[in-house]
Amino acid sequence: MDTIDALSTLDHLIEACRASQKAFRNATIAADSLDLKIACSQIAAKRGEYAVALDAMGPCLGRNLETSPTIHDFFGDAWLDLTPAFAHADDAAVLEECEQANERLLRIYADALDRDDFPVQLREVVERQGLMIDDAGDRLQETAINEFAFA
């Protein structure tokens, strides 16, 4: 993988983490259950941390910090606001959206790791984050079991 491809993949991962962070923040607002609010808030914070850690890898791949992309570069003025989608959703629907968002992010990470020539220093970070994203999916499933087992 050449440097441009590596940076493009890195940028895609950062973009996906930021989008996931935004989705989980919106889910935090929409959820009624305190347990679901806490889980979504914590996952949103972690997704932000992942994006920051990935962005810090840019210079290792040759990115000039002065030309590092910003969130505005990724999304322009058209941030996708999922809050209206949650406006009339119950916790089951919010949880389902969260599980789907988590699965989408896992697929993006898996696609990045499937590249044979993915830089080693980036691979280690992405593998570690991928495991934590998978753990977040398990946490969402546990929340679902706890929330809806006796409904």
C-alpha cells in the first residue's frame, strides 16, 4: 500500500469513527433508559478517542500536520443529524440503531485490515480498536438483554 492509499484508508477510518461518535451522541439524547444513555455516552466518547488516536498516526505515514484533514473536510457543512430519526423512537429502536452503527464500523475496520499491505504501525492500532468496538457491541447486546428481558 503506498502512502497515499494508507492515508486515504486512515482518513476513512477517522471519518467513520467521527460519524459513529455523532450517532452514539444522538442515541444518548434519544434514549430513555439510564443504562442505555450511559452505554451510548461512553461509546461515543471512545469513538472520539479512536479518531484522535488514528489522526495521531498521520505523521507516521508522512502526513504534514498543517495539511491534516479536519472534520469539516470530511463532512462539509452537511453533518448528518440523526436526532430527528430518534425523535419518536423507543429504546428498542435506539438500541437497534446503535447495534447497526457498531456493525457498520466493525465492517469498515475489517475492510481496512483485509488489505495485505496495510502499514504495520497502523494495523496494530486498528486491530486494538477493532477489538474494543467488538466489545462495545457485546455491551450493547448485554444492555438489550437487561433492558428487555422482563418487558
